[in-house]
Amino acid sequence: MSGNPVFVSPFHRPHCLAAAAPAGKAKLTHPGKAILAGGIAGGIEICITFPTEYVKTQLQLDEKANPPRFKGIVDCVKQTVDGHGVRGLYRGLSSLLYGSIPKAAVRFGMFEFLSNHMRDEAGKLDSTRGLICGLGAGVAEAVLVVCPMETIKFIHDQCSSNPKYKGFFHGVREIIRQQGLKGTYQGLTATVLKQGSNQAIRFYVMTSLRNWYKGDNPQKDINPIVTGMFGAIAGAASVFGNTPLDVIKTRMQGLEAHKNKSTVDCALQIIRNEGLLAFYKGTVPRLGRVCLDVAIVFVIYEEVVKVLNKVWKTE
């Protein structure tokens, strides 16, 4: 016999210790697809979750003085249905619908635009960069959409017994006529802080969970149910992380916003008159709404993008 004998181990090497085969580069989402998919997701989501948004807003505006109008979530729903029927829970929907579609479109479009430039060579986006991209997306939606188009004062006004505005467009026209464009940017600082931190937290959590789930295979598909679960977790994290900013933003854009000199003054007045717990007023209804909201948006967004990838070739 010639040559040296070759030793063959009887034990198979575990796959986890073997060098991973390159799974290929992760697919990037074109910002145009993100804008379209985001708009569709935003419109569907707000139609489903608006009643919880209505209840949250009512409880936040229900000042402790004079005494409170509602005893809690159930009482708020009961009084609304008794006074205005089930349709009462959808009062002010048009104001949010007109804002929700472009808001989600800008958010996802900006996120994909930024993330496409911040991914590594394999197309992977780490958690920290996901947070930065989310922050950028939140600031963009706050400046371009939330303040001028989703001004909460329209919802508050239409929820009152004697509405001042006849609808969204009438409200916009009257505010610009009386206060100029500056009137539609009331509470901009609080809105930027709220939306920026909101999306930073959500996309950080979503990016972390996605990376954990996909492991070494960036092209691995995620089941819609799993995406929904991840979205709900991300939504819950954002609620506990920035509810105080949401309360301040709501007060700054309410019908009595003129009582606050600035965002800081608004926060100080809340502490002085109502205590620290007031910053978490409406947390329970907001938690339910946001978890459902974020889960629905991410699921619909991802599914619409999959469809667009088949009919809209951008590579």
C-alpha cells in the first residue's frame, strides 16, 4: 500500500460548529415600494384601531378638575355609545385617516431610504443602526405629516358637544386663515420628540427581533404571525418608553393649547396641577391600541412589499 492512511472520525460535526455557507445578500426594499406599502398599511390600520385612539384621547383630555367626566375606559365607551351611537366612537376618523396614510408612507419610505445606506456588505442592518434609521423616520413623519395634517385638535373639536370645525379641510382652512401656517405646527417640538423616540424604539426592537429570528440567513422569510408578534412587542416597548411625551403632545395640540407657553411649560403645569401620574394617563387604552396598531402595520406592510416585489422590478 502506498500513501498515508486517512483517519475518518465516526462522529458527525454538528452543523452549528461548521462554517456557515453564505446565504446571499439580504434584499433591499426600494423607497418607492416602501412609500406605497406604508400608505396602504397606514390606511387599513387606522380604520381598525380608531375607537381605541378615540378613548385614549378622551381620557387624556379629561381633566381632574370640575370633576372628571369619565370613570374609566368602559364608562367612556358607554357614554359615547349612549350619546352618539356606535358611530360616535369614529367621530374624527377622517382627520386621522387623511394623516395616517401619508404618515406611514413617509415613515417607511424614509426608514428604507436610510437603512439601504447603512446596511453592511451582506445587507444586514444591526440594532443600533436600526434605531438611528427609526429616529430619522420618526422626525420626518413628525415634520412633514403629523403636525400639519394630523393635528389632534380636529379630533378633540369633533369629539366636543359643539364642534367648532365642520371637518378636516374646513378646520385646516380656518386655522391657516386665522393663525397662518404656524397654526398647523403647534406643538412641533413635542411632536418631533414623541414621533422620533416612538419610531426609534419600535424599529430598534423590530430590527433586533428580526436579526435574532433570521440568524445567519438574511433572506429567511418571516411568517406574518411572527411579524405581528414582533410588532406587538415593539409597540408595547414604545408605549412604556414615551407615553409622557404623548400626553404632552396631546395637550400642546388640544383646543386649550394656548394655555401653554411651550413644551416645557406644558410639562411643568401637568406636574404642578396633576402630579407625575398624569403623564401616564390613558396608558392602558394606548397600550392596547399601539400593540394592535404596530402589529397590523408591520404585517400589512411586509405582505404588500412581497406583492410589489413580484409586480414591480426595481433591481
